[in-house]
Amino acid sequence: MAVGDITNNKDEPVADDATELDQLVAGSAEPGVWRFARATRASVIIDAADYFALMHEAMLRTQQRFLLVGWDFDTRIKLIQGRRWWHRASREQRRERLGKFILWLARRNPGIDIRILKWSYGAIHFLTRGIMAWDMIRWAREKNITFNFDTIHPVGATHHQKIVILDDRFAVCGGIDMTVRRWDTREHLEHDRRRRDTRGKPYQPWHDATMMVEGDVAAALGVLGRWRWEHSSGETLAPVSDDTCESPWPTALKAQFEDVEIGIARTRGGLEDACQIDEIANLFEIQIASAKKFIYAESQYFASHRIANAIAKRLTQPDPPEIFIVHPANADGWLEQQAMDHARAELVRVLGEADPEGRFNLYIPYTGETPVYVHAKMMIVDDRIFRIGSANMNNRSLGLDSECDLFIDASRPGNEHCAEQIRQIRHGLLAEHCGIAPEEVGPLLEQHGSMRAMVDALGRSRKRTLRRYELPVLNAVQEAIAQSGILDPERPEELFETYPEGGLFREGSRLERLRKRFARKKETA
């Protein structure tokens, strides 16, 4: 389906004075899905070392437009690390920093249009990033580089999408920002001298993921990127019209999926003439309900009442699936820990009431004795659905912030050939976290019968391990903050309510009934 075929759906009203872009982004193809579009090629990229290196080549191959729409962006990072690459690179390509590299791209190709849109929160810390301010001054002299801060959001919301569109033919959508403290390899070495921030300070091992796509789905993501640019800057961007140039797809990247239909889902908080969009939340509920054998997921947070309620519903039905979530030990930052870690504990504790057989488990990856921070946002259902994007399993990702997820469903016509690739992705991720070879995962799963049993049987004797999440004991204040949900709002108005619509355990929900059951047991214990 080409972008020109995208039509409006009556489910999302469009104002009389709506622009052509407004009409293109309006409506949904079906519940939980904005649009389906085909990709000639698609590949999942695990961890930022590979992502940054592949983006370096893709940017070199871009001829007309580079459009980045992201949560964060930092010109001080290096896209390529390692002396081996340095010796192979030409003199022009030896740009140590992203800021220098983009400047060189603009001067090398005066016809390229480079546009970067960054969430406005970064403006507060802009002056603390040293040489980045100097990069902005140098960029301002180039007519074909435009850098903007995105300030058009509902109160308390963030622009959380991580989308890059090159020539409207190649695009990236996932969880990786081009910023500091993201670079790491799939080995996640406990002590890696290369894993240092721009000040030379080492940081925690970091696990992340994104997806690179080519074809009509890239053009569809280009519609979202241009809409975001128009609404934040007031400047209209036309689509890239010349499709005769070669695709920016990196030559070093082997396609995992070919000729595949990809679904796109969004979250957008309501603001003025832009209505509320809850496609991602609806899609989570639909896909969780569809699980028959298992759900494998990776998420930075587990704090969403809607996702937890969908899990509770599935766990209380006959023959529930195994639900296996890979998760960081703690959220990144004190405030995030108050909002997310305590909510996680409350949800997991209450879900235990619906899970006497231990089908639901959270695991934390470790390298040696150091936890690996999980920033990836992925979900695999029955090796039939693969989902990746920017949305976490928390409330604001499902209702307040701007988010974008992609998914492949092997049960849809024409996608039947995708199931084996999805299985290989899941096995590769389990192998990465458990420190074993991908080809070992299948036999071990068959031997032990479940992901939980396999991981527990492997134990902690290797350098890379998964350790089961252990419930902490919360004090009364921590419980109150977690149950209120005030630090993780789903709508702007919830920022000003003590218990937004009932907080974490909404009245009448399955979770609320489980919480009351747990409270009664606690009183009689």
C-alpha cells in the first residue's frame, strides 16, 4: 500500500481546515492499528553498537532527506567505535563525533535536506552539553541543516518516538535514541572500556533494540515524521518525490524479513485539534488476549494498569500462556524509581493472586554481578507476532506521550513465511541474555518445557544470566505512591488528581478484584 492510498477513517475526526498531512495521519485501519504497509526488507537491530554503525552507512547513502524525530539527540556521540573501522575508513568519513559527521554530510551533498526534531525537554539541559552548542552554531550556517525543539505536547507529555526516515524509502522505528549512554554490544561485557559517556565516565551495560524497514512502510513513517515536523514548527514538508535514487539500506545489513506486511500503531495525547489516539494500548490488549502458548516481552517499565489487567484476564482463563518479561533491575533515576519500581512491585504482587502456577515471571539480565539496563521495547506472541517500538509497558506510553510501534503478524495473508524469523529473534534474545548459543535454545526449551524452566535450570554459573525478579517490601508511603499512579499519568488531567480515576487499580477492573482478594488474605494471615 503506497502512502498516496492512505485514506481517512471516520473514527478520528478531521477539522474542516485540516491539512493534507492531517488527513493522512487520521483514522485507523482496524482497532489498534493505524495502517498496514508493505516492506521490501526489514531487520531487527539489537543494541546500539550495530545500530549506530549501520546508521552511519545509511546516512552516507542518503541522497535527498534525513529526518530524525526523537526523544533525545546528542551531537557528541560517536557512531563508529574501534580502530579496525578507523583504518578502513576514508579521510572524509573519519568524523569522530556525530555533530562533525552531519556537518560533513551537509557540505558533501548541498542538495540533501537534514532535519532533526528533538523533544523540548532537552533545551533545559542544552547548555550543559558543552560542544553541542558549538555544533548548533556551525550547523546554523548551513542552509540544508535544520534543528528544532519540539514543544507541541499536552501538559506533562513527552515526544517519545524514535523515528528516522531517509529519502522516504528507508526508516527506523524502535527504542534507540542517537544520544549518550546508549552504545553497547550484544556481549554486554561487565567492564567494557569503550562503554563510556562523553566525559569518559563508564556507565551500566545497556540493552536496546530497533527495526530498520524499506519500502511503503518507510513512506508511511515519513508521513508521521512530516506531520510531527509541521505541527511543531509550522513548516510544511512535502514528501520526497524522486524515487529513482538507490535505497539507503546499508549494504552490510542482511534482511531478516522480505516482502512483509507491517502494522503501525500510535499513542498521542489529545491536544487542541489533535484528538487522543490509543492504538498502542488497544493493540497490547488484543495481542495479549490472543496469546495461546507464550508471550516474551522486553520493557523498560512494567507499570501499566491496562496491560496488567489484560495479563490478569488471560491468566484467569483456561490454559493460560507463559508470560516472560525481561526487565531492568531498577528504573533509571530516583523519580522514575518512585513512579515505576513501586508500581511494578504492586502489580506483580497482585498478579500473583491470578497466577498460582507461576506462569507470569519477570527476569533481570546480568553480566557478571552487574545488571544490564533494559531499554528495549519488544513483544513476541507464540512466535507469530513480533512487535517493536518506543512504547513501554507504563501508563504514559499508552495514553499521554507520542509513541510509535511496528509489528509483524505471521497469521496475516502473505506473512506466513515470517514465523521462523520471529522464532529466531526470540531464541537469539534468550541466548544473548543467558550466555549460550542461539542454536542451543530450541533443544533446551523442548527439554524443559518453558522459558522459565529453561532459565532456572541454567542457573547462575555463567557470565551472562537471567535472574528472577524478587518482590521488595514497600512501606506505606511507597505503596500509596504506587497505587495512586500520580507519577505515571495516562492523561494530562491526571497530573492534578490524587488518585486519577482510581489510580493503579481502577474500580471494577480485574486487577481491583485481585487486589481486594490479596488484601483480605493479608488481613487474615
